[in-house]
Amino acid sequence: MTQNDDIVLKPAVVFTFFKVLPLILLALTFLLLAWWLSPYFILFSLVVCGAVWYRILYIRSFRYLITAEYIRITRGIFFKQIDQTEMFRVKDFIITQSFVLQLFKLMNLTLISTDQSNQVIYLQGIPESDIVDIIRDRVQEARRHNNIYELN
């Protein structure tokens, strides 16, 4: 399905853990409340644990496919959603790295495009790499190939 020059990215497991950490702490809080106050708080803890597992599976379901012609983002567990943006529509790049992301050599990449349905494309929790340079080269090649010139 993919060619040799296609790039497939997923959010890292560490990124997923830090995204669900507040819910894990909430589940532990309910367990402590069940220990001290009432055993009925175990039900709340179980509900939050279910939400944690769903969130982990949802974040890990993200797939970013970067080809020479387009960027495709697939996400979803029960209902799949696929967003695709042509490469020549990408306008700008923003890399953000919080302190935690820097520790684990991860980054969030935001792509600004001229596409009406996908004006902002987020690639979150991906490994730190030279992906921006690769995307920039592919954008320029796609613009040359499609005879698209930018006017400011």
C-alpha cells in the first residue's frame, strides 16, 4: 500500500501516557476515597479506568501517512475518520516542544494549509526528526509538478 518514500508516523507510547496521566491520577484518587470513605467510589474509579483505556486506544489509533502527493491522517476506534490534504496546499510549519516532549525527544508539528476543510493539521507526539525538511521539499516539488505559484 505504501511506497518506499512514504512516511508513516504514530504518536509515541510515552506521549500517550502523559496525555492520560490526569485521568489515571483521578482513578487513583477515587480508589483512595473508596478506602477511606465508601466502597461505592470504586465504581467511579472503574468508570475512569474505562475512559483511560478508551483514550489510550484512541490516541494510539492515530496514523500520519506522508507521501509525495498528500498527507493523510487516520484516526478512530469504532468510527474511522480519514483527513487528507494535498501536499501543495501546505503553507507553513510550526514545531512545538514542551519540556516533557524535549526529554523524550518528541515533538508536536502543526501544518498550516490553504485547504478549506483542513486549515490546521496537527501531528502530535511524533518522534523528533527532520520531517519538516522532508515535508518542505515535498511541498516545493508538488507545487512545481502542479504549476502552482504563490503570490503574496
